[in-house]
Amino acid sequence: MRAVDVIRAKRDGHPLEPGRIRWLVDAYVNGEVGDDQMAAFAMAVFFRGLAAPELTELVTSMIASGDVIDLAQVPGRKVDKHSTGGVGDKVSICLAPLVASCGVSVPMISGRGLGHTGGTLDKLAAIPGFRTDIDGERFRGLVADHGLALAGQTERLVPADRKLYALRDVTATVESIPLIAASIMSKKLAEGIDGLVLDVKVGSGAFMKTRADAEVLARTMIDIGTSMAKTVRAVLTNMDRPLGRAIGNANETWEAIEVLKGAGPSDVVALTVELGAEMLVVGEVASDLDEGRAMMRRAIADGRGLDRLRALVEAQGGDVRALDRRDAMPVAAHETVIEAPMKGLVTGFDTEAIGRAAMLLGGGRARSTDMIDHAVGIELLVRPGDAVERGRPLAKVDYNDAGRLESSVSTFLRGVRIGPGPVAPAPLVLGRLP
């Protein structure tokens, strides 16, 4: 078998014979096929797509390229959640312990942020000492003992995805829906889960800018999971505005902790409850979404979710004082306020620009090798529909490097739309699949 024949067949739109993709993935991981030929295959997929059997073969081949975590000895159903990425999305940090405290185990392997979207691992790294680089055996132990684990992808978990994702990032093939779906589902299915809830973001701050594209991606991932006997549900959520007030790392982690304490912004609380309800239904401890929502709210009110996170932070080496004191996490040396340049109504946001503004402070990565400053960030002080006068504070900025401030502020101001209105309210949850 030759890589060039597989590439040519896909380039010309011919169905690939069973076994071709598996051979290609194995050869790529083993070094027999180089980045040049795999890049050509990715570009062919970008333009030609993958039929359902081809996509299933790609996912199973990627999973088989490394270790698969066996959670069979952990009682009950194991359910994870995945977000396709947005601005201000800190939900995993409060969601996982709440769901675990309601009786569903949550083995959660998360990623780091890249570009305008934040990553759960970067937020967790703001908790001093918290270890996310844990091996499969330790991961199993945490899930068994605490009902959850919050970790990063190991070298041996889906190494094919690690190589292919880095290649896609530099070959303009990141946006391919089959390749996005294969990347997400291969990692999630290697965790040993029984079910998965997908938070598929839609809007200016998401990778999927339109609802139609988001639905295609969601259905693609649901079909992959169904083909492997997993229960997968998707929630389409609004990313035309940042989620919550905090955008950064330490500040987002603190905002998630506030949710567990019965505070936090209403939209973060609402989305946490909605996704948690879905997970409890998939985990078969709630009969329907209404029961799931009630269980989630009780776990917030009685402090069980916070207790579960506290135990996990200690188990993963973190400083539990960070759950009680904001200054136990990194704090920036300076702060300033961004003021409204004109009078009017806040009619909306270019959410991607808001995310880039935080990245430019050092809170995100333009390249995978960039270092993160966990202390910096932005706190939004206005929401769509708010009336502002010229000079009214729009946001508070925490920063360390004054040389980064001007570009961040100008980018933020380009992301805030002020006009005469009116402003139509936009729902947080746009739809559900299936």
C-alpha cells in the first residue's frame, strides 16, 4: 500500500477501501509516512470530506494509535462534556464536580487554549500546584476515589491526534469538520466513557460561525459516538457574546469557583445547570432534564459541588486556599479601565476580538509554544442592551506588561459595538441534538 494512492483516491473523490485509512494512520504515527504526505491527505479531506465509514475508520485508527483508559471497574456510567471552544468558557471547572457530586463519574481530559479561545488546562494551572499531567493509572484512581479527574492528554493517549492536530494547525486544514470531529471524538472515546455531552458553540466567538455549520459538526460527532455504542447529545449555545464577565485564566477559574458558592454570573450558572442536566440524563441518574436541573441546583445550594472540587484539588496537588482566596492565585501587578468612546447602547460584541484582546495581554497563545500569563485578563462591565455614556467603564483590564496594553485595548474597543439600538435579547441555548 502506498500513501500516494490513498491521497490520490481521496483527492479525486473516490471512496477509500476499508483498511486504507487505518494503514495510513499507523504509518504516519510510526514515521513511515511523513508530514508532507499526511498534509496532502488532510487537504484532500478538507475539500472532499469523508464518508461515514471512512470517518469511523479514521476515529478508530486514531484511538488505536495509543493507550485507551479502562474505567470498567468504576461503578456507574461515566460521562464527559466537551466544548468546541469559546471566550470566557470556564464551565468545565464548576460543571465536573457538580455532576460528580450528583452520582455520575466525570473522567475529563481537557486541552490548552490556542488563539482567541481559552483552554481548561490553562485555567486550572492558575491554581498553584494543581497537576494535570497524570498517567492513566492515576487518572483511573482519581475517578474511582472522587468521581472525577481533570487532566491533560498524555503522550500515549491518541498520539495520532497529537501529530495530526499540529500538522493541521500549520496547513490551513483546522476548519475541516470531519477532521475536527475525529480529533475531538478520538480523545473523548479513549477516556473510557459511556456517554458524552457536547457544547457546540455558535457565533462570532466560536469556530462555527453559523448554526448550520454547528449542526453539521454536532451531528457528525453524534454519529461517530453512536457507531461506537456511546450515548452522545449536543447542546448548541450562543457565542455571540463572551460567557460570564471574566476572560483570562485565574479570573475565569475564580468565577467558576463563585458558581459553586452560589454566586457567579447568571449565564455561567444557567449553562452549567443545562449541561449538567444533560449529563445526568445521559448518566441515567435523572429521568429528564427538569429533574437534572433540580439536582444540579441542589448541589450548588448545599455546597456538595464545592466540596468535591476541594477534595480533587487536594488530590491533584493543588493549593486548596485558591478556592477561598482570590489572592492565592496569580494576581496582575497593574489594572486599568477601558472607557466607552461614545454614547449609546451596547448592541453586541465581536466576541473573537474580545478573546484576542485577552490573548494580547499574555492570557492566550498565538502559537502553541507561547507561554501563558495566568494573572492577566479582562473583566466585562457591560452586557448587550446596557446604555453607556462617553467615558463610562466598559471593562477592567489586569495586566503585567505595559507594552502589551495598547494593542489589547484597541482590539477590545473594536470588539464592542455601540449604537442607537434597539437590542433584541438572544437566548443562551439555541437548540439540542438529537
